[in-house]
Amino acid sequence: MKRIYLSSPFVFFVSLGVMIGVFVFKFQKLPPEIPLFYSRPGSNNQVADLFFIFIIPILILLFISVNNIALKLVGDNRLLKKIIYYTNLIIIVIFTTIFTKIILHIS
């Protein structure tokens, strides 16, 4: 059985499309400030302007870029290449889930 290999940039752009779609679909119902920084104490410190939600896709791109630089430095080590590949996929899925849960929860 042949395995399907999806490149990290392809998965990133699909998840980016999902995040943009959810944002556009729910934009009319979103408040001007959203609870984004859940680790801060107090409710006033947790809210941020609506467009701060786009920190999440920027962080995905940053992490994938760092991992791809590490991928270039690894050379021919197949184990490390697989670890970096699956790390990229996990980062993309988790951050996309966080983004959509925040948008769907507050709208």
C-alpha cells in the first residue's frame, strides 16, 4: 500500500484556507475584542483586538519555517526528517483547531 505524503506547505495553505473561511463566515458576529490570552489573570488582560487572532497563523508559519531550516541542516537522517515532518503536521492541526475553536466559541 502506497503512503500519501502531504508536504507541510500544502497542509499549511489548506489550514490557512480553513482559518480564513471560518473568520470570513463568522466575521459579522464577532465582537471587537476577543479573549485571546487565556493564561493572563483577570478578564481585562485576556482580551485583545479582533485582528490579533491572526497571530496564530503567523506563529504556524514561523514554527514551520524554523522546522524547515532544521530540515535542511539535518542532511540524510531519515528519523529526524520524519520527526520534523510530523511535528509540522501536529503544529498545523493544533493551531488551526485553536483558531477555529476561539472564533466559533465567541461568535
